[in-house]
Amino acid sequence: DAGITQSPRHKVTETGTPVTLRCHQTENHRYMYWYRQDPGHGLRLIHYSYGVKDTDKGEVSDGYSVSRSKTEDFLLTLESATSSQTSVYFCAISEPLAESYEQYFGPGTRLTVT
Amino acid sequence: RKEVEQDPGPFNVPEGATVAFNCTYSNSASQSFFWYRQDCRKEPKLLMSVYSSGNEDGRFTAQLNRASQYISLLIRDSKLSDSATYLCAVNPGGFPSGGYNKLIFGAGTRLAVHP
């Protein structure tokens, strides 16, 4: 299994509070991603990073920010949590080689916003 | 139209059956394709990568049909342990300069194998 951990694994928070999720990898992969997974929608990309301090938006980035100050850590912040952000959040990593674009996922964080 | 579409199922099959799932994609420039398996309340795990016409790994065969823009996953001799949701993922544009690896996921097909 790829060396990816996420913390916390479960969190319940109130609307309007800030929340930070952490993804940590030990594989030294350049690319890191945050997805959310909701019933009927599958996995949707929130933000991704292609190196330290290099990040970009995915398809559902509104209400989220990210930071990557070290290769191994990628943080996802919900500045002011809303009930629509209740979801399961997965981090993924990738090290694109010649034709290899596989992504490997962390165990997920289950977030409930009340 | 969604970029990647899958029949949500569920597919209910008996042990030993052969079952096939399809996944259609809308971007004809898509270069690489993947099947992931996801167990309930777990993370997706890579099952197979498909870079050319197809790939085979034991009881699992993935095929790519570029003309009709779909990939398929065939599972032979189904086991109870194959029960899971199968996600397909598509890299929509190959490897652009500056390089990022973007995958578009389908919503998944649920498989239930029964005794």
C-alpha cells in the first residue's frame, strides 16, 4: 500500500467554523490531490498540487483552499464550513512517469458539518 | 453529458458468473484509462491500467474501444470477495507540458456477488 495517511479520519464540526484536513505521504511523489466523494457524483477534484507551493484549482474548488509547504504534506482548508461540504474527502498522490498516470489514495476523512 | 459515465448497477450475480461493466467517455483525446475497486467506506484502490487496447490480470480483463469511446471490465469466475464498487477513471488529455495528472472519475458500478 502507498504510504498515505490522512488526519483526522472523522470530524464533526459546526457551520461557520474553519476546518483543516491533512494529507501526509512518505512516497516523495510530486503530485497530490484532494477529492470529495458524494453519492451519485463519484470523485470530484477540489484542488491539486504539482510541487511545493504549486497548486491549482479543480472542478469544485469554491469554499476550499490548499497549501503545500513540504513535499510530504498537503493541507485542505474549509475557511467557513457549510452543510454542503459534508462529504468524504480523499487525498491522492501521483508521480507521473513516461506513460504512468496512476493515482493512489489515502484512507479518507469523513467530515460532517452540522 | 458527463465526461465519464457508468451504469450504477447494482449488478447481482452468482458466484462463478462472468460479469462485464462498461464505462463511456466523452473526450476523444483521452489517453489512458483505469479501473479502481472501492469497498464500502474504504478508499479506491487501483485494479488495472489500460494504455493500449487492453490489459489482463488473472480473472480480470480490461478492454479499450477508442472508436466507440468506452472501456470495459470483465470479471470471470466471480468470487464473493469481488463484491465492491468499480470506478473507471480517464486521463482526458495525456501529459501536457508542465505536467499534471488529472483523472476524471465515473460515479461507479456496484457489484454484488451472492452464493
